[in-house]
Amino acid sequence: MIKKILVATGLTSMMFAANVTMDLNAKYGATNFHTVGAEKFAKLVNKYSDGTVKITVHAGSSLVKGNPLKAVKDGVVPMTDMFIPFTAGGGKVFGISALPFIAKSYDDAYRLYQLSKPAYEKTAKKWNQKLLYAVSWPPSGLYTKKAINSTADFAGIKARTYDKNSANFVNMAGGNAVALPWGEVYSALNTGLVNAVVTSSASGKDGKFWEVLTHFTKINYAYPLQAVTINLDYWNSMNAAQQKAMLKAAKEIEKSQWEASKNEDKIALKMLADHGMIISDESSKLSSELDVVAKKLLDEYLKDASPSIKKIFKEYQK
């Protein structure tokens, strides 16, 4: 299934002396904008490498069911995308983009990403891989069966959350966090195991949440990152020109995908509304109450963080 082929080609180009084929595991379905971005990335790599590097994208986590970070480290797959905050092994570093209300906009999220990028790259290298690019999801909001106007409305909330940060957030706001794989969320909403979800407009659209929930409150909880990495052994098997081609493609697709994320948010919000979901901005009361929760979570997060992580937030808050 996984192929790595290095075959002499007759050297039609002195720059590209070998062919490389790789599979890329994409976590989400073929129509998800991150998967679409990965497909575009593969085409750009093929173009910029003069056809000597070919990447086949496999949607829907068809190649990796477990930890993507470990799968790439062990060479189970050469490449994968991964939801950074939810990836075991990333430690505090991978939790940065999912801290609540640190980024208030896409511009904030991109700036935080740039400041955090060296730390992401260092963590990836520890796991025998190279970070190629990362793209924000649309901002996470709160899906519920009732209006949420203050933290008092969190009473009775049983929310599926996607990482430790979001779980702590829901619990501290007065609700109850529930850990569930994404594939089980819809059925859990149907059975009442959970009655709320913290996630993006895009995920709510893909999950058809209008069938089981009624409200989406745009609390702009966080702008979590989805990243694409490559196993370092595969990376090092390529010559300098091929690596340059891949980095050029990664830079280009990262830029276009950040714009695609903004567009996906607009498309998803419209689809949610068109299917009858009530979409609302957070009230001033809810905003101020959640800011208090967020401050406590950030203080707790930084308490035992490394100096390098503390430096990221010091720079960010300037």
C-alpha cells in the first residue's frame, strides 16, 4: 500500500535525478476543504518537481486509524495531515492554537501561528518528521439545543470537546465535557449522550448538525490548526531540488488555504442557516464571563510551560 520508489530516470534533468512516490493520509472526507487543499498541494508538488515527486492523497483516514504523529514517525505512512491540538505526543506545544480566546480573528491566529511555528517544527522533528504547512480551521463555536446567553446557560450542557483545553473550558464554564471520537458524535447527539459540541462551522456543516441541534453561538473559541507533515527519512531521500519544490508548493498552498478557511466559514454558516439553525453572536455578558474562564485557563497552561512557550505568549501579547 505504501510505496517509496527511487528509480534512475535517465537524467532528463540533472536537477531531478530520481522518481519518488508517496501516499498522504488525509483525516477528513474528500470534500473537506483541508483534504481539497492536500490534493492541490500534491498537484503543485508534481508540477514544481517536473513530475519526479508524486503524492497520492487518501481521504477519510483510510491509511491511519490511530495516532497520525506516531504513524509518520514509524513510517507507516510517509505523510499525513493532523488536527494539531488533538494529536497525542504534541504536548503543550500542540495545544497552543486551541487555547480559548487567545486569537480573536484570523489575523491574530496567523500571527500566533508564525510565532509558534519554530516550536511546532521542533516537536515534529522529535517525532522524525518535518512540518510542511499548517492551516487554521474556521473559529470554533458552540452547538446546542438552546440559546446560550451567559455561563448560567451551561447548566445541563454535555458537550463533546476536542482536546484538554476545550474540555477544561466547558467544565469551568459550568457544563460537562465529554470525550468522543468524531465518528461517534452524531449518534451520541441522537441518543442524548451529548447535547452540545464545541467545533467549527465547517465541521457542523459536514456533520449535518441541523438535524440534531438548533443553535450555533459564534463564541470564536479558538482557531485550531490542521498540519501536514512528512517522515524525515522520506524527506531526506529526495534531492535538494525536490525538497525545494515541495517547500515551494507548501508555502503556496498554506497561503491559499488560509483564505479557503475564511471562505469555508462563510459557506458553512450560510448552509447552517439555510437548514434552519439559529446562528448568533455571543452576548456581551457571555463574552465577559468566558474571558474570565479563558484567563484562568491560560494562567494554568503557562504555570508549568517551558520558557520557550512562555516567550511565544510574551511576544504575542506585545
